[in-house]
Amino acid sequence: MRYYIIAGERSGDLHGGNLVKALRQHDASATLRGLGGEYMKSAGVDLMVHYKDMAFMGFVEVITNLNKISDYIKQCKRDILQFKPDVVILIDYGGFNRRIARFAKKAGVKVFYYIPPKVWAWYQSRALELKQNVDQLFVILPFEKPFFKKFDVDVDYVGNPVLDAVKAHIGDSSFLTKHNLDETSLVALLPGSRKQELKTIIPLMAGVVKNFPKNQFAVAAVSNLDANLYTALRELPNVKFVFEDTYNLLQHAKAGIVTSGTATLETALFRVPQVVVYRTNYITYRIVKWLINVPYISLVNLIADKEVVKELIQGDANAEKVSNELDRLLNNDDYRMQMLDNYDSIIKILDTGSASENTAKLMIGYLQKR
């Protein structure tokens, strides 16, 4: 069968790559094309464009790049018609993929959505749009199934691909030596992978690091961003940089400061006590605050349905408050253990087998029934 797969950012590319591997195991004749990154390319997808050219974050940046985004959507539509797929598989990246879903449905192409937009968080009526334009939804958070049921949408809960990735990780025994790190005092800094995130989070993290001169800090950095974005941390003597190797860093960290996003769940699955931070420009923050319909921003707290990790947002995301919370994470054993126990409960909730394998089997089954 012919599959057209679209992922517009790094995490979607990772999960897309794993899904493609599972699809190829069960469909030896699979032909794959789409939008994604290195993970999907290495798994066998013929890329129309790399996701790094489409990674726009925040209302302001999206608005200022509307023409570029519109051009990519037009290119993608033409490419789908030329490729003539049996199915279009969408992975996250809601703003772009919802438009492609509407187009593909009208063109008579079956549409599957793996990791659909977080419509439960804000603008919940988008669930009705997904119902109209998507043939089947494959969700990765347990509370999404009852949420969509309220809109009379029967979705498949397939487990969580982040847990799959963590389980599959094979640690590098030379990691600490290679980076000259001491895990007894190591704090992981996960500032995110987008330019807009780094602009606000790196100065905050630098302010915190200065309050812990006896600790060693390591930044989970990405090489495809301007090195100048990390300048505030590069100037500090107790900071190291680890590029494209977040999982090995988390495997050895005693605590973490993590920008809200998938990284909060990854950090929890590696059982690293963490404080979650989020800062953005004022306009974006006010819009998000007005629209948001959930009590937490981190996946950890949303899955647990309670505060497991401290979330310090916007004005509260300052060096003093983050430093106070980091001190608790490093030095309060009871506080650490309580967080780790809650992590274990989350792992039990998510552990339903391989999400990629479950999704691939279901997708192929639906296509064969057709």
C-alpha cells in the first residue's frame, strides 16, 4: 500500500519513524512519502520537505510566516495528488495537518490521525472538525478516549510512543567520561528545541545556574539552532553541552529544569525529579491563557490529574522561584521520593505495549477491511 505521512516537528518525526518501521514489518510492499525529518527518512520515507523548514511556534511567528506556511500547504496538496496514496497519515502538527485532513477527505483519500491535536486543551469544538475530516484517530493519552467520546467519536487508544522510545533506549556506558560529567551533582537543563523557546528560557536557566556553583549542569542542546542562542549558558564554568543525546543525559541526571512539552514526560519516564518552566512573549501568553481549558501545562500533571511536578509559568518562571524548587529537588529526600512514586504510577497507566506496533496493526487492519 501507499502511505503519505506528515510530521512537522522533531517529536512527530521520531514517532513517525517508529510507526513507519512497524508499518513496513506488516506491509512488505509499503511505499512511503511525506513531510518529516531524519528519523522518517532513515525508516524509508521519501521526504518532500524537511520539518525544520516548517517549525513555526507561537501565534506571533505563525502570523508573520503565513505566506510561507500557505506555500508549503499548496505544495503538499499537489504532492498528495501526484503520489496517489491509499491513506494520508497525519502526526501531531495540528495547524498544518488539519488543513491537509480537510483537503484529503474532499479528494476521496482515507485520512488517519496519529497523535491528534490537543483539542482537549483549548478550542474543544475542533473535535467536531476532526470527526468530519478524519476517518480514524489514534490517541496516545488515556484521558483522550473519554474526551472524544463526548463528541461521539470512537478513537483508538494505542499507548504512548514516548514510553516506547524510553524503553528502547540503550545507554552509552562512556557517556559521563565522554562529557566529563559527575552524576552525583548533575542537573539536566532541557530548554526546548525551538528558537522562540530558547530566547526566553536560556537567560532564566543561566540565572538559576549561578545560584548553584557546586552543581554541574548539562544542557540538552540541538545542533541545528544558532549557537548564539546558548551564549548566556556557555559563559558559565559549571555548564556542559550535550548535543542530540537527551536520553543519556536524563539517564544520569539527579534533577532537571524542563521547558513544558514532551520533554516533561520523557524526564518523568527516566524518573528524574523536575521543575517545569514556561515563558513566551506577552501577546502569545495572554492568548493562550484566555483559550486554555486544562488545569496544567505539563503532560506529567495532566496524565496524573494532579500536581506531581511544580509548574512555574511566565512571571513565576524567574531565577528565584526556580532555584528554590531545584533546591528541594536536590536536597529534600522525602520530596524526591514522593515525586518518583507518582512517576511510577504514571508509567503503569501508560504501559500498554508498543504504541507504534499497536497503531500500525490497527491502520493496516482498517485499510484491508476497506
